[in-house]
Amino acid sequence: MKWLETANLRTVRLAEIPNWDLEELAHQTVARVNGGGRLLLFFGEETREGVFVYSLVADDNQSKIFVASSRVTRGMSYKSMTPDIPSAHLFERELFEEFGVEPKGHPWLKPVRYGIPGVNEREDQYEFFSVKGDEAHEVGVGPIHAGVIEPGHFRFSCHGEKIYQLEIKLGFQHRGVQELFIREPFSTIYLEKLAESVAGDTVIGHAGGFARAFESLSGTQVPERAKVIRTIALELERVAIHLGDLSAISGDVAYLTGNSVFGALRTKVINTTMAICGNRFGRGLMKLGGVGFDVTPVLRDKITALVDDLEEDVSLAAEVLFSSSSVLERLEETGVVTKEAARDIGMVGPAARASGVAVDVRSDHPFDGFVLMPVHKLTLPGGDVFARAYIRYIEIQQSFRLIREQLASLSPGGIRSELKGPHPGIFVVSLTEGWRGEIAHAVITDEAGKIRKVKVKDPSFNNWFGLSLAVREEGISDFPLCNKSFNLSYCGFDL
């Protein structure tokens, strides 16, 4: 069976995508993943002709994406892929939940965000796995949390203080983000604001991902200067959040100096983003067709000076943090996710790279300014909290270099092109390496050129199960630290 070969931001006609029997689609997906591919997306779309299931497998070494589809009906079933490729587990649960297409033999067929049609309509019927025994007990945390954290429920099965199993139940926010992309009437401003709001801590990542998808659908050529500004903004977002995470991790191990210093350094970064576009989180910067604000020579010099000053300050703060014996005692060998486990469940981003899995969209499927300036994939072997903290530090250093290179490459020209309408009957997938990892926006247009389907995948979708694995056999008091070392999104998952 022959897949349709495509690539990041390369449009294909829907009519060209091969359509197979669902059993065959699942079988071929398993074969391609076991042959070295990586399951990128597996999702459904309901049309007048029926439900279409799309399978996308990435070949990261060749910067290729393979896509195929199947036309199915509600209530049908197929042999689950999850026993053979565990990275499919959440995709199959989601497909069952949304369209009633059952993966027979799935070991964990539970709701993802809603009730499963015909199986679990009422959300209060969710049944957690439980551990039996006289000395076993359960600890429930959430969905209501202290402060401003979003809702999510954590069910710990423990033996004494040791965690035997953590089950994470999300889906408390039914925002309907993907459906809002196809609501009419809409404007480009509406689409831009919506993309910015997929996950509030990843404004540049998600807004840029959708913008590039839309531009590919319409054949809009974005000015090179705009691409460079987008890349600078994305790296500033990465630096800011990584610094915030180092601050939070420091706070969780009672290293208050690091908590304060890294937090203060983060403020300098987000204030620089505000100097570019008027908003500390980058809202209003990413536009369909380009960017909304230019980087003037004065602003370029300001960003360069910031990077130079920050590099020294961050290095000093990190040197003190990672040489503290009391800090290392808490971080090292805590919350380990092995390379094999991380690869099997499909983890992405810094969490995957901290476990030795070399995946980075900037290198594997480059976009914007990364096309001409390659990014080296940085990995660590430990897979523990220390590795997930230290990978942030070395990625910050890398981002400083990338920002300098991009600033030096700013060529004269415009920052926004006239936007064209999307072409009819085409499909595109836009991949972005956000600070959490791989962001995917798959977009499909109908025969009239209108958007009929937007499938969004935040990296949290891949990585929440990694947190469950990380805390197994750990003391329950280490959960907050493990949680901070992943820093996953509730709203990015609860689409």
C-alpha cells in the first residue's frame, strides 16, 4: 500500500490522499511506525459523505510526512493499534469518544474529554483504576486547585507514601476551540485571536502554527523579514517560559534564591516581547500573512543587548543552581522516564529530549527562519527531573544564539503580504516547535475554499502520560516537583 508523501506546510489535494479500509489503515500505520516512523496525528472528520479518519506518520530523519485515510461509519470497529504502538493510545480513545469507532483490544478505552457515545455518555461515570489491599489507599487532587491553576483531576493509588499508579483525568473545560475555527462569519482578526488563545502560555507557538497553515492553504508568500521576526518571537517565548520553569522548580525544592532570580530574568524577556508588540505574551504580533509589528534598528539593538546581559546572568544563576548539593539531591534520579518509554508513548519537546529522544521540529521539519539556519537537537540521557531542568538551561543558551543569528539576518523589506483566500479541497499540516514541544495544526478546506476542519494538537496531548510514568514508585511528596518539570497545559489538552 502506498502512502501519500508530503511535508510540513506542503499542501496536498484531498483527492490525492489514499483511502483504505480502516483495518488496513491501522495495519499500515503500525507497520510504518515500527519501521522507524513516528505517529503524528490520527483523527476523524465528519462530512456529508461520512466520517473520514486520517493517519499521519512522520519520518523525522527525512523531513517527510506520510498521510492516508479511511472512510468509516459510526459504530464500526477495528483492531487497536495501541498494543503494538503505545503512542496511539490517546488518539484511538479520542476517535472512539468523538465518532464511536471502537479500537478492539485497546487496554485503556476511557473518555478523553467527554463521554464515549453509547458507552459512557455521562461524565460522572468515569471509573478510575484502583489498587486493592489492606495497605493501599487513594489520594485525589483536583479538579479544583488552589490559586489560578486550571481544572484537572489526579488520582494517586499509593502504598504508604509510594505512588503505585497515577491516573490523570482532564476534559473539564469544554471550550470547543477547533469548532470555533470553522464558525462563520469570521474575519482574519477573529482567526488570529482564536489561534492565540489555544493555550495562553503559547501565544506565539499556536498563533504562528495556524498562520503558517492558513498561508500555505492560500498560497500566500510571507516576507522573509516577517519570518525572521516570527522566529525571534518564538525563541523569546521559549526563553521566557524556560526561565519561569527554572524558577518554579527552584521554588519546589525550597531554593528561594533561584526562585527569585529566574523569575526576575523572565520578566526582562517578556518585557522585551512587549516592546515589540505591546503585549508581554506576544498577542497581536502573529498575523495571517506576516507580523503586525516591525523590529526597528533601535529595537534590534535593545534585543541584542538584552540577550548579551541575560546570557551572563542566566549562566551564573544556573551554575549556582546545578552545583547545589541540596538541589541535586532532590532533582537527580527523581521522576525518571526512560528513553524507551518516552519513545514508545510518543513524548515530544524538552521532556522527550531530556530522556534521550532526539525530536525537534525546528531541525526535523524546519519552518520560517529555521529553514536557512539549522538547529542542533540537544538531548540528555537521564530522563529525570534534573535532566528536564538542565535541558531548559541549555536550550535557553541555544535560543540566545538563534536570536542573535536571526537578528543579524534581518533583511530590508515588508512585514506582511496581502492575504489570499484558501484553495478548495486541500489539506495541510503545520508543525511548530513550541517551548513545550511539537505543535500540530492540520487544516482542511471544502469545495468552496472554506475551512471545514481544524485539528489542533498541543504537545501536552503527547506528554501527560509521561508525567504518570514519571511518578511511579516515587514518594507522593515528589509529585509537585515532577509536575513542574513537565509543566503541561490543561487548556491545550481540553480543546
